[in-house]
Amino acid sequence: MRLLTFVGVGLIVIGTLAAAVAVAGPTPRTHIARTGAGIPIRTRASGRGDGLSNMPPGNLPAANNFYPAGIEYDSGKGEVFVADAAWDNVSVISDATNAIVANVRVGANPFGLAYDSGKGEVFVSNQVSNNVSVISDATNIVVVASIPAGSSPQWEAYDSGKGEVFLANALSNNVTVMSDTTNSVVANITVASYPAGMAYDGAKGEVFVADAFSNVVSVISDTTNTVVATIGVGSGPFGAAYDGGKGEVFVANQASNTVSVMSDATNTVVATIDVGSYPTGVAYDSAKGEVFVSNEMSNNVSVISDATNSVVATVDVGAYPFGLAYDSAKGEVFVANANSNNVSVISDATNTVVATIAIGPVPPTYPVSFTETGLPIGTSWSVTFDGTAQSSTTNTIAFSKGNGTYSYAIGGIQGYATSPYTGTIVVNGGSVTRPVPWTQVTYSVTFQETGLPASTRWSVVLQGMSQFSMTTTDAFVEPNGTYSFTIGAGPGYAASPRSGMITVNGYSVTQLVAFSAAGNAPSISSFSASASSITLGSSVTLTVSATGTGTLSYAYSGLPAGCASVNASTLTCTPSATGAFTIRVTVTDIASRSTSASVVVTVSAQANPGGGNTIFGLPAAEGYEILAAIAIAILVGGVVVFRWRRKHKRQPPAPRSPQQ
């Protein structure tokens, strides 16, 4: 449907151009008569030149299902970006290998491109979507999906002085100005009819716009975003390029088969140069001081010297060459051939084609997933697939590929293994999932003894796991890690080392254990308590005197509540329970030989539970208070009795009655 739209537009273009030529009258050149439809195509961007054209009758490149048109050189990456209009795609070519290294999906029918050196981005105008896609050249991913544009946006130029991109909207008769900082439209400038090729003049801060239907070039100031001059040129001006060495702008006039040369100092035409048939794209070669012009109907490129303003060479290329881009690093010019579906690479040293790069349909892609199992959550792992490496801490790593056979390699992870690590994957019209099962790698941990008689039983406790042996080795299997161990010696033998730590780190390890005959078994010369009988709440100290081979260990049992065993020859504690306790101590030497002794400690209840002296069964303080109260009471009572008796002594006897 979109191709029919282009055909209709092409009819308008052809009709209008034919009318323009007829009105202008005869020209000094004879042009080939045209009938039928043509398609407007991409023009020059960023001063290196691309073309806009009407395709000749009966040869619509869209009918071939390809359509390389706009083309742009990225000096930061050494790559060339090509707009594939029929596939809504931009092909990225490495100038080192002359091979396509990426394909980037964009909007509908991409044509114009502009390289933004300040941002490392490529702006792509989409003719049917009426918008602009922005591609990062670091990732070859569209970072801005859609900047709105006018009707039929096609031609672009990057303004390095302002950090802006100028976009010609062919059917809106205006130029849109976009900021590369905000990726938004900052101005719309009305120009003449059907703006086409564009060229940025860095010295003047101006943008030159070829207006195809008006046969003029509009000059825009990037300071005011207004048209400051209009320059009459040949018929059907399309492609444009700025010559920084001469301060001139070259414009290809399709209907005149000429190139107009304009001075940016006077904004006037200073020369007109005859070239091939239907000149379209223009690119300036700063190293050679030459201008390359694609001639659509001649299937060649004219090379113009800017010193003499004359054609110094003609180079045959593919069918219907449109856009051109100058590669300053390689001294080459890339030419997009719309009807050959390829790109010609011209050396500016020899003016010959040194390479041809096919531009074809972009094949569909399918998901290719690698899914791991067995790794701890959060473990980082990686896959390199067809030369592209990815890592993840999730269980899936995904790629996208077209049909084909691709190699892969799984990155190693210490302590884990998978199989196979390398292989190939075939993509054939559908998605592919490759499982990556991991297993934990274990290593041998061997304890090797010397010094024991044959068939002597000995043991190793490794990180809590006990294992006996009657040979010279005792082996475990463990993953990476650090583990504690203790050696159990045979009777009458001492181990060296007796305990320690062992580390497994990606390989098997062996720990040597040397046994030696121990001396006399341990003996206890005394085991005593500081007091054989104590009251509850009092402390007691247990003391052991022992001798033996190596460092002795001590263990106490039968202790009363409130006391706990210690590995020491003395133990002091305060019992919290009463009773008679038979306390046993066991002394062990490095040969695991033991001896024991015991002592009895009696813990009695307190005579005075509160502690200290008691009176009347009460604490002393309370008893004294009671005694004091009794004494006071007795004293008071005595005083009362004494006074009463004294009083009665002093009173005279009562007189007797006469009857007595």
C-alpha cells in the first residue's frame, strides 16, 4: 500500500518537473523523454551528499523488494548507515570489512539519514510514518522511537554548531529543526516548494535547502531559523553538499543534468557544470578537494575538481545510484545503488570501485535461549553466541538470530561444571532453547597417616562428619570450601596435627598426619575440693594434679547444678542445689588415653536461710528490734510499778472507826 503511495507522489513529481522544464524553455542539453511513474528518493545529509530522484519508467526499485537509498558515514565508529526503504530497516556496514554488521528496525520507509557526531547518534527520517527514529551508534539500537515530523520527511542535515538536525518535509514545504539534547522539535521553517537536498555550512552557520519544484535553494540561518536568501539554480535541484575548502555549495539539478556551484559569501551561482544523466546525490571529498555526483540514469558517478569546476573522472557503479557518503578515514565514497540492491565503494585515490556490498531483505529473526539449572540463585554465568557475549544472574540468557548455524561457548564457573561447554545451534524458522545443566564439582580430601602399625584403627572428623579407617588413608569428597578437622588417634599413639582447618579451592587436597607412640598414660596424683562440705550459696574449687603425654584435656562430670565442666585443671563454682555429689574428672592425653578420679562434695542447706546470726529464728536485725521493744516494755512496766508502790508507802493509815 505504501509503495502505491510513492508511485502516486512520483507521478506528481514527474508531471511537475516536466511542466517546469517546458515553461523554462529549451536548455543547452538534450534530455531523455520520460513517461510513467517515478519515486522521490533520499537526498544528501550533513554536507557529504545523498540524492533525491524520480525513478525512470518501468524500473521501480520497490518492485525488487529492496531499495537502498539514503546513506550516511559515521566517523566515530567507522561505519556506514544505509536506509533500506522497502524493509523499514537501516543496514550498518563496517568500513574495515565492507560487511553488514547490524540491521536496525526503524519506522515505515526510511530514506534520510544524518550523523550526529556530538551525540554518537544517527537520525533516520521515515517517509510513511512521518517521524524520525534516533539510533545509538554504540549499541545499534533505536533510542528514540519517534520524533514527529511534517509530511513525507526525507532529507536531513546535522548542524554541529547548534547540536540540531534539520529535516526537509517534502510535501509540507517546510524544514523541521530538532534539538539533539531533548530530541524534540524546536522550530518549523517555511521554504519553497518540495524541499529536497540539504547541506550544512559550518563556516556560516547556515543550511542550504534544494527546493525541487521551485528551482531554487533556500538559505536558512541557524541563529534565527529564518530564510535569509533564495538562490536560483537549474531545474529540479535535489542533492546538495557543502565544500568546506572553498566555501561553496554544490547542488545537483536533475532535470538540467547539471551541478550548480554557489558561493556562501555572496549566495550566488559561480559555476554550472555538466554531468551525467539525472544527477541526484552529492558528496564532498575534503581530502582530495573533489565532489562526487551520482547520475541515476547513467549508472555512474561524476568526479568534479573544486579547483577547476570540471569533471575529472567518471566511475561506473550499479543501477540507479542515489545517495553518496564520503568516508574520510578510508578515502572512499559509498554509493547506494537502488535498483542493484547494493552499495559500491569507490577509492578516491584511483577513482575505481574497490568493493560491492549487497543490500538485501532483512531476514526474520527468532529467539535463541540458553536456560541454566543447578546454580545457586544469583550466580553470574555467561554465554558467547555467534561472537556476542552476554552474562546474567537469572536462569536465562536470550539472543535473536535469523536462520543459520551458529557456534556458542558457555563460560566456566569455579566449583561447577556443565557439558558441553561449546557447540552449535541451528535456527530454522523457529525459536530454539538450549538447556545448560550445572553440577557442583567436588574434590578429594585425603588424610594420609604415617606411624601407625598396619590395620590400626584411626579416625577423622571433617566438619562434623566422622569417618574411620584401618588403612593409611581416610578420604572424603567435598566441594570448594574451608573445613575443620580433628584426628582420632589409635590407642597409645599421638597425632600431629591433632586438629586444624583445610581449604578446598578447585583441586584435590591431601593432609598428612604423623602418628607417634605416646609415652606413659596419663595419671592423676590428686583430685581434691577446697571443702568437702559447704553450705548452699558457698563456692567450691576443684583442683586436679595430673601428668601425661602432650597437652592434657580435662572433663568433669557429676557436678551439682550451678557448676559446669571446663577443660582446665581447676574449676571454681557455686552450687545451686543441695546434696552429696560424687564429682568425677577424666584426664585425656594426645594419644586419646584417659584416666579418672573422683571426689565427694556435700552441699548443705543454710542454717539461717537469710544468712548471718538469728534471734528467735529471725534475722539478727529483726531480733534485736524485738528485744529492744521487750526491754523498753519491761523498763516502762518497772517504772510504773515502782512509782505506784512508792506512792502507797507515803500515805498514812486510815483512822479506825470506834467500833474497831
